Amino acid sequence: MKISKALWCLVLTISISACHKKDNYDGYTPGINWQKMLGGTDLDGANDAKKTSDGGLIVTGYSKSADGDLTGNKGGEDILVAKLDASGNKQWVKNFGGSLADNGNAVVTTTDGGYIIAGTTQSSDGDIPSNQGNSEVVILKLDASGNKSWVKTYGGSLLDETTSIITTIDGGYLVLARTTSTDGIATGNHGGSDIMLIKLDASGDKQWVKLLGGSLNDLPGQIVLNADGGFMLCGSSASKDGDISSNKGGFDYLLMKLDASGNKVWDKTFGGSGSEYARGLITEYGGYVLTGSTDSNDGDVSFNHGGASDIWVVYAGASGIKQWEKTFGGSQEDYSYCITPGTEGRIIVAGYSNSKEGETSNNKGSYDLLFLNLTINGSLAPSSFGGSMSDRSSAIIPVGNRTYVVAGYSSSTDGDFSGNHGNGNDDAFLMKLSL
């Protein structure tokens, strides 16, 4: 439903409740339903997760381990794919890749019960059929049991990296990526790093490619379907030419509307004299909500907590005009990579922080998980969870009434985390929360 501007302005009058205490709006108490670790004694992490048709979860990320939950490492980092049931119990774990570094960045489910993994690869052997350069976009089609159906790579002779993938209304896929290449599929680069869109059919065959950007560096964040059949993407841009209309200094948040063929309809930038990096995007309340980080204290950024970076949430209307913005954090580093619509009109922003005041006043050590529960009634209920080591969130999805699953990576063995596979290295983690 549409929310009036007057009601949304109440969001700016945020009242902060202590972490792990009752939400001062409705008396709701956040908490952990379950937490699971996936990995071995080397570095492992989760980058994305989606709910599956059986109520379980499909997870993708990266793994360097060859023990614990992982066997048969192919060299360097492999693409990690894991299927969990609704309680977070492991059903199967697979790794794919070659002799160099391979990473699973995003996952979607398919109509035949399988999965599409969008990742980045430096390999050209093992499960990876070819590679033209430094790194390439890799797309894996898996069946319901995690067996490989096909693998395809796309790119040029330089750097090509995936950040997001969505299913399109024609049954194909749209991949959001970054490229510094000027050859292969990446012809027409505007300069530096461009945002690249790759449209694939259901079999993974390329239908079209679009490069978007200006003469400086432009970085992709996330892409979503729009109600009119087109697409919305968020990212970050240092350019002020080409496809980018303006820049306020350093990197700005970029919000861009595209038609169904990937052509730009309009673009908007938000930021200050420092740098802003937009990582997550949702369409909500007839507009768009972006999350990421900022180190500015001017321009569109009304306040900064004095640290290296703050979490910055921006709400723009249907035409991309900024309606409100808000920073969250403390005197250290605060970041957000993901956002999801919540129950009862809420907006759930997931991030992590090593600040020890503000929204993370009960920090347990290093980086803790931070969740911002914005309501249409103007209240904010922050919640933080963590251990004595580093805990970082990469993805969050709704799975029920006021319940969410967050994925990421953690090296903690205490506090809210248990089951790490050892050596002080990161494990991939999944955590089901009530927020």
C-alpha cells in the first residue's frame, strides 16, 4: 500500500531502543531461533541465500577448506553451494571450481526445482570451461540435488565480476556485473570500471549485453525487477558523464531505472563530498530504498557519527527523487550490504559494525551483526548479535512472520555463535532471527 509523505517523515524522528531489549513501538523482543556454521579449517563464507520451494534454504559463497563440511577442494577458493532444511540442518554441500579462485556471489531458484549460481572465476580448468582474462562471470545450473547441469562463462580480457542475478519474466536471467574489459562481450566500455548487464535465456545463452557508466569508475550493487516490466539497479559511481548525470564528490549512490531491454530511462545520484557505496535495493511503498555506507557529512548526507563510515539508508520516490535519508552507526566502521521488506510494512536493513556506541552499544568484539528495523510508524529498533571475533552479514531474506534468515561469515566461537570449524578462520553462517 502507499504511505503518505507525512507518515514517512516520521521515520526521521527515530527513537533508539537498547539492543536485545524490547522494541519501544510494540513490545516485540528480537532473538535468535537457530544458528548454523558451514565450513572447514580454512576460509569459508556465504554471500547469498534464497528460500526454496520445500521451505528450506539454498546458499552460495566460497570455500578454501577441504575438510569439515567440504571435500575435494579444486584449488584456491571454490564456489560453495549448500542446501539446508527449514531448521538449518545440512542436506548437502557441494563445491565447484578450478585451480584458481572461484566465488559464488548470488543464487536464484529455477522452475524445475534446481538452482542458478552466479559467480566470479579466475579458473579455466576443473568445472570451469574457459576464461578469457583476469576473472570472468560464471553461471552454473544445478539440479535439485546440486548436480551440475551446465556451466558458462562470460567476459573479456580484464576484470569481470558478478554481484547480483534475478529471474526475468520470460524465464531467463539478468546478471549484474562489473567490468574493466573492453573486448569479449564487454565492448563499448565508457572508461575505468563499468556496470555490465548480461541477459541470458533459460539455457544460459547470451541474448544481449549492456555497459553503463561514465569515464571514471562505476560499480554495481543489486538489481531488481520493476513493476512496469523493466529493472532498477543500485550501485556506486565516481563519474559525471556518459550514463551518469551528476556527481557530488568521490563515489555517490547510483539509482538507475532501465526498460525491459536494459536501456537507461533515468538515473539519480545521492551523496556528499566523501564516498558512498550502495549495496542493497528494494522497491517499497511506491518507491525505492537503498542501503550501503557513507563517510560524508555534507551534500545529501545530513549527519555522520564521526567514524570511518556510517550505514546510510535513502528512500527515493517513484521518479527517483530523494524523500528522506538517515545514517546509523558509531565512531568506528559501520556497513550494510543487504536490505529486505519486512513484516507489517517494515524495512529490515542488515549490516555489521565495530562501533561500541549508538546502534551497537553492546558490541561483543570486532565486527558484530547489526539489524535496523524501520517501521512506518517512525520507530527504529536496532538489534545486534555477535561474538568476540569478526561477524559480517552478506544477505537477508524473509522466511515468515517477523522472521528472517541472514547469511554471512564469522570467525567467532562464543557469544551468539557456536560450531566454528577451527583455526580462527571464517566459516559460512546461517542465522534465523526474529526481528
